[in-house]
Amino acid sequence: MSFRISTFNALNLNSAGLGFIGRLDARPLTAEEYAAKTGAIATELTALAPDIVGFQEVFSEAALRDACGRSPEMGDMEVHAPFAQPVPDPLGPAGQLVSDGPHVGIASRFPLVGQPSMITDFRPEAAPVVPVGRHSAMSELHLLGITAFERPLLRAEVAVDGLPGLVVLVAHLKSKRPKFLPGEDLDDPVIQALGAMRSLIVRACEAAALRAQVVAERESWVGGKRRPVVVLGDLNDDLGSVTTQMICGGKPYLSGGQTAVSRSTWRFRTRDMMLSAFEIAPPPPGQGHTHVFGGKASVIDHILMSADFAPVEGRQRARVLASGTRNAHLAPIVVGAALPPVEPFDPAAIQAKLREEAERPPRDPLTEHPRDARTDTPELGFDHGFPFADVELFPTP
């Protein structure tokens, strides 16, 4: 049996007429805009045809159910975004509803075991304690007051024959957008650095807490084997970053003059290891990025998988056949009109463009900086691509 896993940043998906808490400059969608937005999501989901998909930036569970219901590929799926519910407007008239968020959600063609749960607080073992002192000298220990996810995790157990106990964690970690304090001069370069530092600290704490959740899930055995785990989400950093690698865990590489890794070390280091689907089955050229900002393409939306999905000795129960990204996130969405067709994948054209780029004279990185593609992304569109992985289960012995 084979199935497709995906993750999908829906960019401020909300019900028509509902405002956003804390976003005074974000106006509610009109009925026409809402129809265009949910129709565009349905179009992308129909093209992706995922069997399990995690969502980010959901402000309304009702809107997510509506968008999924408009796709013929998604009509029979369970859809959940438990925290994406309208709440009374704390600043508006009595009875007026607004949307809190953004939150995460999930849709699954496979049945879920019970209801998905939302995880707000860090596990106790992930308490962020920071030593202060040079090298190993710890003169002081400081407990950071960061003990909860800014955007709670969603945990769902999915009933997939051949992968008993499969847990899917849907995440949306803190972005790189700087966190400024009231009254700070946002044009001050030092303040800008401090704002970026604060965001990085929050994301690092969240990454460590997500790692603790992965390890706890893996320590739960089902059918005599460790529980398989998949993390779907916008982690707001690339695969090689410190924060994303914190979630993945160390790999059993040789170091310090070693010539071999012992079997016990191998099994210990791989038992809780997470691998990107893009590592296991690299996507075709041109399909490897999920985000464009400042003219630079990167992968910040990830499908991370436990060793059950990779050729790791003694652990593999499934394999990733292929991976890729549907990069329609820069296509405009016009109210009352369908999405334009996505350009077909053409390896020869990509190679020709690379050769053309290589022959150009050096550029001034300031005066000839590439356009920020996000500035052209319309309000009703998307600012992320949608990565996917096709998985095949091994026959159950």
C-alpha cells in the first residue's frame, strides 16, 4: 500500500466576515474573497491529492472544512483544527466574534484513533535552562521564561495498517520576524539584531520542546516496536539550521578519529532520529524549495520521518518512493477567476537557465538584488509551496 503525506501553509485562512485578534490592519474577507480563497486551496489540494496533510495558519476550522470539502480528493477525509474557533472580540461590541490564531490542523483519509489533541506547554524535561559562564565554567544557571509553544502543536494518532500507533505532529514554529519591545526604535540596527535574537531564542526553545515530544512518542512501544512518528510543519528554518537539526537529532556519523560505529551506538543514535523526506528521496531539480523571500529560495516547510521510513538497519517498515513540492504559491488569485495553470516541470529549461546565470557578469548585491517574490504574492494567495512525500509500506510479515 502507498499513500501521500503533505504539509500546507494556508496563509491566514479565515471565515468570511471574521476579524483577527491582534491584527488591526488585517481586514475580514468578503464573501467573494472567501470563495476565491477556499477555492484556491481546494484546487491545490486536488492537485496534491494527499492522504495525510498538516495545515498551518488556520484561523477557522469551519473554513478549513469548507476548503477541503470543495476538493473532490478531500471530501471523505477527517478534518480537524481544534483551536481554530471564533471567540468574543475583547475590543469590540458584546457578541461580536473574531478569530484567534494562527493555529494548525490536519486532514486524513485514514481514520484517527480518538480526537487530535493540542499541546501547548513544553514537557518538563524540555525546560530551557541556560548556563552562564565561559566554556564549561557554569557560574550561574538561568531558567528562561519560555515554557509554551506560541502556536500549539497538534498531535494525532493515525490508523494506518502496517504502521500501528503512527503519530503525526503538526507544528508551526516561531518565525524569523523580529520580536520588538514597546517603544524600541525599529530602525536602530542594534535593536533589529536584538529583535532577531529574541525570535531565534523562542524558536530554539520550541524546537527543543518538539524534540522532547518526538522522543517521548518514540519511547512508547506499539506491537513490540517503537511508535512511528511524522512531523509536518512550517519550522521557519531550513534543514541544516541548528533549530531544525535539534528536532531531527544526531545521526551516527564518524567523528573524533573513529573508523567504525559500534552496533550499540548505531542503534542508540538512530532510535529517535528524524530524517527529512527530501533527504530520503530527494526531489527533482526545481522542486526543492518551499519558500522565497528576499529573492532567495529555501526549504522551511518540512516532512520529518522516524527511522521506520528510511533504510536504517533493523527499523525500516516503509520507504519514501518520491518527494517534491507543488510551488504554485506565487500564482495570483483573482476573485471570480480560476488559478492559472502551473508551468510543467522542464529539466532542460532549468539547466539552460542555470547556464545562462553562470555566464552573466558579477552583480552588485545591493543595486541588483533579486526582487522579493513575496511582495508580488496577493492577499488571497499563498506564500509557501506545498511539499509532499509518497510512502510505500512494506508487507507485514
